Amino acid sequence: MRYSAVSIFLNGLRGNAAWKPAWGEPAPKSHYDVIVVGGGGHGLATAYYLAKEFGIRSVAVLEKNYIGSGNVGRNTTIIRSNYLLPGNNPFYELSMKLWEGLEQEFNFNAMVSQRGVLNLIHSDAQRDAFTRRGNAMRLHGVDAELLDRAQVREKLPFLDFDNARFPIQGGLLQRRGGTVRHDGVAWGYARGANQLGVDIIQQCEVTGIRREDGKVAGVETSKGFIGCRKLAVAVAGNSSQVAAMVDMKLPMESHVLQAFVSEGLKPFIDCVVTFGAGHFYVSQSDKGGLVFGGDIDGYNSYAQRGNLTTVEHVIEAGKAMIPGLSRVRVLRSWGGIMDMSMDGTPIIDRTHIENLYLNAGWCYGGFKATPGSGFCFAHLIAKGEPHSVTREMRLDRFERGYPIDEKGQGAQPNLH
């Protein structure tokens, strides 16, 4: 069923009784050409593009819980491509371009809102760094604008411009950045993949990986053994656990990243704003709630909840940027499991096992990369070679001495 204003009107006249499920509940087949482990945004996007772009439709997505239960439904919904390094910028710009046509492509309202992303500047050194980043963006064909103090004040007058410690001196604006409805992305890709013949199998946990003659033969699951020609792993913070099933140790750690939503307010933030003097980012949802977040909790964990110390740290940074937040109540918070790589940059590569492929290490940037990640991972699986924009995201880059360290903070996951 194709969604449209006409179909909504006609189904309303029929009591909304004719709507069909967005995707099916198939029993797993005994064998697939490709099994994608992980029914989050990256796994679903990979399956969708495998079927749509590369004609591989014997695909199963295995999700241990329900679609949207992981990080794709537990994030602050920000999309952007304002990166400096050549190993990152072309990839995230590809993802941004895919976001811009996504809803029309899979006929689902993911609420893509290109309201702009503004990074605040608080010092002369930071202005120099953001000028360099903006110039690098424009050299790659990505939009970037450097705003002075007066322009930022006109756009966001409620910020604390005269903070003695963190005076605001300007900002770097990417107008094409913004937000997307996170669970809408999961549902849209699931529906699109299902229409192309992909089997989406929920409540199907992978408990082991069977190997024969040095290759993956299939996976042991809570619903029995399922064979495959190729196995693709896209399980976010659980990447290390799945890799351990084939005795592989990954250069990453799992950390909790918290996010928060406030009570509903009248509209006053019309873009995404990030605090340049600390790690804090905020936008306002269509329902009026402020959606915000900050640092990871800083210790290894597989829990989908965080600690109060980080809550205090994040909200302090928010109040330093917007003093009026002191009068706003926080309604709820949640946590996602981040697989933090050693340099803060993801891994999209094949492993030492010939038919085992890995999509991991997304740190803070997983949601914004969803379309680009799925497209490039599908390209790698289908063609056996990386897409041109992910050639530097190799698994062995640490061993070779070619990290992509966007922050320049060193090879420790908790720093990124």
C-alpha cells in the first residue's frame, strides 16, 4: 500500500480498517544469500540498499528484540555533514544527500527537518579551528557559513553571550543540517526493505556463528540455525560481543550515551545548537520538548541507562549556554550503547574471514550516518570492495598507522 493524502482520506472514511502492516512477520528460511545481524537503522538500511541498488533480495535482517528497540530509537535525531577530515567529510555528505531524498524514495514520512546546525565559537583559537573546518567543508562542496557575534545574537538571543568563562564570539552554521524522526527512519527502512523482498525477523537473537572451511556457514539463533553465503554485522554497541563469536577482538569499547527530553515549551529554538565550550547539543521537537545530550558516561557498560553524575554534567553545560534552562523540567532520559572506536571514526570493512563483513565503531555519529552507512556497507557486501568514500574506514588502519582522528585527542575511546 502506497501512502498518500488520498489513501489517508479514503482509509479514514473506512474507519482506518484497511491499513496493512508496514512489514511482515516471516518465519526464517533455511538459507539466505546475505544475513544482516542487527535490525537497527544501519542494518535495515543495508538490507534496503542491497535489494534496491544491487538486486540482492535473498536477505534476512535478524533483530534480537523488536525493530527500533536499539540505538536507532534512542538518540537525539541530529543529522549533519560538517566534518573536517577527508576521511569523514565525503562520507557524511553522501549520507546528507541521501537524507534529502529519503522520504520520497521509500514513501514514508521520516520527518526530515533541515533546520540548520550551529556550532558556537567561544575563543579566538576556536574561531580559527572552525574557519578551517568551514573552508574544508566548502572545498568538498558542503555548505558552511561563519557567523559573527551579532548574527548569532539575532538568531538565538536567549544564549548567554556575556558569560565570563564562555563568551560567545560567533558560530559555524550548516543550514542543510537538522533533525529526523528516529523511529520513523527505522520504520521507513523496514517497510521499504520488506516491499523489496527482504525478510525482517524480530525476536531472533544470534547466539553463535558457525564456520566451515574458514568461512561463515551461517548463524545459530534463538529460532534455530540459518545458513548464508555472506554475513554482515551491524549491531552497534554489541559489536565486540558478536565479534567474539569468531574469536575476533575489535579496537573499540562499549559506553553508554544518555539523551534527555524536557517538558513541552512554546517554539523558541529553530535549529540545532551545540556548545563550543563543553559537550552539549540541543534542538526542539515538534511537540515542544527540548531534546539534548552531551558526553558518554565514561566507563564500559552494556546498560541502556546512565548515571546521575553525567546527568548533572550535561545539564550544567546546558545552563551555561542557555541560563533559562534552569526553569525547565526534564521529563525523561534514556541511554544507548555506543561502540567507541580508538579514533572516534567508524569501521566499514570486511574481516579476516572472507565472507564476514563489519559495520561498527560509530561513536557519537551513528544516527546521522544511517543512509550513507547502509548504502556503503551494501556496496561492500555486493561488490566485495569498499565504496570510494569509505576507503579510509578500514579495520586495520590502527595497525597501519592511519587513524582518522577528527578531534585530535588520541587513541582512547572515552575521549571521543
